[in-house]
Amino acid sequence: MSGWRSLLLRIGDKCPEYAGNPDFKDQIETCFGSVRRELEHSGDDILPFLLQCAEQLPHKIPLYGTLVGLLNLENEEFVRKLVESTQSNLQDALDTGNCNSIRILLRFLTVLMCSKVIQSSSLVVVFETLLSSAATTVDEEKGNPAWQARADFYITCILSCLPWGGAELVEQVPEEIERVMVGIEAYLSIRRHVSDSGFSVFEVIDDVDNGQNEKDFLEDLWGRIQDLSNREWKVDSVPRPHLSFEAQLVAGKSLDFGPISCPEQPEILSGITPGRQKHEADLKYPQRIRRLNIFPASKFEDIQPIDRFVVEEYLLDVLLFLNGCRKECASYMVGLPVPFRYEYLMAETIFSQLLLLPQPPFKPIYYTLVIIDLCKALPGAFPAVVAGAVRALFDRIADLDMECRTRLILWFSHHLSNFQFIWPWEEWAYVLELPKWAPQRVFVQEVLEREVRLSYWDKIKQSIENAPTLEELLPPKGGPNFKYGADDGTDQPDHALSVELSGMVKGRQTAREVISWMDNNVLPVHSLEITRTVVIQTLLDIGSKSFTHLITVLERYGQVIAKLCTDEDQQVTLISEISSYWKNNGQMTSIAIDRMMGYRLISNLAIVRWVFSSANVDQFHTSDRPWEVLRNAVSKTYNRICDLRKDISTLKRSLTLAEEAVSKSQSELDLAESKLTLLDGEPVVGENPAKMKRLKANAEKAKEDEVSICESLEAKEALLARALDENEALFLSLYKNFLSVLAEPLHDVFADGTLRSSGQADEMTIDLEDTSAMEVDKDNEEGPKKSNPQNGGKSEYNLGETEQWCLSTLGYLKAFTRQYSSEIWTHVGKLDATVLTEDVHPLFRKAIYCGLRRPMNDF
């Protein structure tokens, strides 16, 4: 990497490029000297690279802004081009709805204003353009309030710029910025309060006010900016390197930033409900963070409200732009330009992303790796903070959203696997005193089960030697449950059939030969049920040695299974046989069912029926096993649709290119043929005969390619139509089954339609707010406080089994709805007609409406 590139990239770091000198002023001067020397020869390379650095390392924007200000004193033309590029990029981001680019570029503009590169009044005009668009959007008459998410995002962008330039704006254009602030206050008075109860990490048990009394994210940010204004715009977490060069920068020529325009207001479409439009807007302009607030306030007492927001922005930006470089990500996260410690805030921000609903920005494994790297980068501090976060979340596990609970289990087990499975399990040994359905007990049980998957049973047993009683929560150690093993009734006729079939498979006989053997030798003598049991059990046993063995057996003998399981009822029986064979191994159960669904041996509707069978329904609140199978089935169905849509999109682009190729080749051929002349009534080739032949071949080949692509496109569209029909049937079946199992228990336990059970109103009031007493680490503490009901812990557990079953099942219902809300909205009419009828229980309706972000009065 050339010198100026390295200096630009590493500015602000304590690194060899700057001889380990962390002083911002010296680094800016060094970088400025290098870039200035290279401008004449490499200006066209420096400009895009500098912009890229500013956009993808936004926590360094004040340094880049000051550097541009110094360059403005030397090369106004270069800086003018940079400002024009920034304006163009911002307009493109607005047109395409690229939230991250809009937010970062506005911050960059604010810093350029501080460095006298652009005029303060120009920045205010940009703010007012966004403010005007936002105000119009939420206007009931002129706009489309369903798209409030975009309007809120614009206002958030304006407010989030003020920590970086509020002081300068108040000093230079006090009246103009006051006009903006008044406009924002007016906007806040007409917008609707956002209460995403279905997207909160923690369930609100007694939500009489439906969250109306709590500030939403924009209202909270407005309060932080008001506090910043009262503190004379002093922000400890935002470097102000331009002040060190103020005497020089004031001599620069400030440029006028070109006008920008916001996209037109989305029309209110007939036939599409406001709820569905609001859903689309929320997806395109999502809330960036939902604070967990899991640590006591004392851990943040040295951080001002606005500094918390700024550091969160830094951390989220690093996670976003360095998501492919985990080591660099961790390095930047621990080296932010702030003068106070922020380990607790860093942990809380990462966990807020890991548990963000409806889904985290990146795959959970990314956050797992970042946390591991941070523990290694800060070995004396961060591991204790992470442990504190785990304890705090464990204390409130009963209130944790079901999807977040699953993510936490998967993360925690994976995290421990990277640290030799070391954890003070004795702290949680008391969960054995709780009922088997208590969330804390189920959490420990599921974590241990996942650890066994990541290691082996004896290793995990060894890891809990300080709490040996927890062995009771380990999954069974036994292997497959084969009905026809060596010690299981070898004199039985079905045992002999199993041995015979096993010999045929080992002898590599084909599926057709096995089917012939069944038809001629087995079915005439034995019932279909016995035949099916023998074949399935035996094939599963042959494939039990490894995942590869299972795939091989299914590929070779899938037709045999298909022959025996032709309808949905028989497929449900097949799944039951799989579950019976692998009753000691939930992982292999889910893998086998998933692979058989992939080979079309099992339908998703059969899986839904099996999951909601009585044997599984009884463990909805005590085991993740049936839910894992259901998640896999719905995910595979959805992914198939996504893949088909991608294929169709690619084919359509290919078809456009093919049509252009046909047109071009035909034009070339027509032009060549037009040069033919007639001699005595016979055509004379005016062009080279070889060339004519080649042109005709090209035209024919282009036409063949076009026809081939058209046929492929038609086939894919037919498959998509079929998949969409299957998807609709799947979701309707899913909701009907949820309704079937929930209707009676909900009526019995929550007869009044609220989450207060009859006779247990006082017991069900769970303290969600008091976190001040949480002891989350061992620093200067006597030790963590257990949430043990018998020692006065705050998370007392008093729910009966039916109440907990209802809460867990409703939680999963909401989680499925939320995850696949985009697909469900397309079927909402049929869902209303067949499932969400007037007599449906209010809590059932609420779970679905929360998942869809649909107002409860929208029925």
C-alpha cells in the first residue's frame, strides 16, 4: 500500500505509520503533508479513497474533515470536486434509500462545515429539505403517514449530526439552526408515538398503556440533544481536531453545497392496507438499535446521555463496515476516540445487535466471533463484563422474547465452547429446585444440550463438576434407539426382515430391487405398518454412522421410503419413526427430517402436523426440540422461494441481454443481406461468403439462446407459483394448528384476555424495571446474586405449568409471524378470514398483530 493510502487509512490510530504517536494534531499534519505532495500526480485516486475512508471509518470523520479543510487552503479545485462527489453520493443515497450512506454523509458534511469547507447556511438548507419531507410525510392530508419510518429516519439523521457540529451552527447561524430545532419540535408533536411491543427484547407482562408512556427512539434522541444544548454543546466523545487548526482554516474559502431533493412521497395505494405499507417502510428504514438496559445505571454514571448515543454510533459503524474483518473490528472497537471507559456500553451494544428484532444486521456467528476477539483483546476487563451481561439476561430470562432466548442459548453455548466450557455452574444449580417448565431451568438445560452437540457428553459432564446435580439436565447419553438391535428379540419375524434388508443394502442392491422385494416378499405377508417400520428403522440405522452415511442412504434408497410414505398421514408416521430412532439425539432428529424434506420425502405440512401432535405439544415450554424442527421446515420453504426469486431476477436480466444480442445479430445479418445484388435473376454475394455464414450462425445461436432463456424463465416462474401456493398452505396450516392448541388453554387461564391469570394476578406481576440491584460481575463485589426464589432474588418464579405453556407458545407464534412477516402480509386476507375471526382470543390475535406490527384496532 502506498504511503498516502496507509496514512489516510491509519490516521487516528496508534500505529507504526505514525511512529506510534497517538496525537491527532501531529498525525493530521503528517497525513496532510503526504497527501498534498501526491495531489498533483494522484489526485484522481486520492479523492475516491478519501471519501471511502470517511464513509467506512466514520468514527474518524472529524480527522478527515480537518484534513480536507487544510487541503482546501492549498487546492480549492480538489476540494470542490470532493464536495461535488459528496453531494452526488448523498443524492444517490436518498434516491435509493441507503440509510447508512445518508447518515454518514450528513455527518461528513457537518464536519466539513466545522472545518470551513462548506457554508453553514448550506448545511441548514440540507437539514430543512429533510425536515420538510418528513413533515409532509406524516401530514394526514398531504402525505402518507404509513411511511413515518422514513420521516423519523430523516429527523434522526439531522439530530445525530448535532453532536459533531451543533456548537458551530449555534455560533455561526443561530437563527437558522433555531428554526430547524423548532421545526423538529413541531414534527415531534404531530408524528405518532412508535410502540413496537412485538419487537421488544423483553416482554411487557402488564402493558396497560401499551408502552405509550415510554419514549421511543426518536423522542429519546431529542431529549439527549436538548440536554446537549443545555450543556452548551460540549461532547466528550467527539474529537474536535479542527480547533487546533482554527487560525489556518478560517482563511479557507467556504463552498456552497449543491441542492438535494428527497424522493417523492409514496402513494397511498388502493387495495394495500396502511399496515402493510407501514411494514414495508419499517423494513426499508429500520430502527438501528434497541437498547437492552441490562446493566445497573452505576456502570454508566460517568457517561453523559449524548455520549452514550455517540459511542453507540461508533460501535455500530465499526460492526457495520468491518464485518468481514473480525480482528480489525475488535481492534477498532477497543480504540475509539473517547476519553472514558466504555466496556459495559460496548457489551450492551453488541448484545443489542445479537438480539435485535426482527433480525440482527449480520449472522449471529459474527457477533460471537467479535465477542471472543474482544475478550482476548481486553482479557482483564471484557470477560467479566460479558459474564455480567449473561447473568443479567439470565435473571430476566422469563421476560426475554422467545426468539431472543433461542439466540442467547445458541450464542452462549458457542461462546463457552471457545473457552473450554468454563462457567461457574454452581451459581445456577438452584434451577433444579424450580419446576421443569421454569424458563431459567429450561435455559440451562438447552445450553447444556447445545454444548454436547459442540463437544461430547463426557466433556460437558466434566465441565459441570462443580455442580454435579446439573447432570440431570444433560441430554441422554445413549445412542440410536434401534428397534431391531442384536439384543432386541432376534426371534421376531420383523427382526429377520431387518437383517435381510440390511444384507441387501450392504450388497449394494438397487432401490428398484428393494422395492420388488417388498412388493413380492414382505407386503403380502406383513402389514404396511410393519413393513414401513422395518424399512425406515433399518435404513436409518445404516445411515446413523455419520451425516455422510445418512445422505448416501437417502440418495440411494429414497425411492423406497417414498414408496411407503405416499401421503401426508404416512409422512407423519415416518417423522415419528425418525424421532423414535433418534429420541436420544435431538440434533440428528432435526438433521434427518430436514434432509428428507430436501429430498421431497416429507412435506412441510406433514412436519407441521407432527410438531403439533400431542406428544410434542406437551413439551412446547420445556424443550426446543419440536421448535427446531419447525423452524427448519419453515426456513427451508421460505429459502426455496427466495432462491427462485433470485433465479428469476437473474434470468430476466439474461433475457434482456439475449434480446439485445438477437437484435444486434439480426441487424448485422440484415445489413449484409442488403448488399446482395442480382445478376441474371440470381443473387450475387456482395460480402465474403464465410462472413455471411458466420452472421447467419450468430443470429441463429442468439435466437436459440433467447428461446432457451425464455423456457428456463417460464419453468422457474411455474415453480415459483407452485412454491407460493405451498407457502400459503404452510402458513395457514401453521396458524390453524397454533389456534387449535392454544384456544382452550388461553380461555381457561386468561379468560379476561390479558396476561393476568385468574387468581394469580399478584403472582404474575414480574419486576421488569428494577435493575439497580443487579450484581453483574465480581469486581469489588461479594459475588453475583442468584435469582433464587428461596434466597429472596428478584426474579421469583410463580407461574403454573399451563400459564407458562401459553406464554411460551404465544412467544413462538409471535416469533414466527415476525420473522416471516413479509410473506404473511401477502396472505393476510385469508388469515383474517380463516384464523383471525371475531371470536379468536385477544392474546392470540395480539401475538400475530405484534409480529406484523399491525395496530390492534385494524380489524
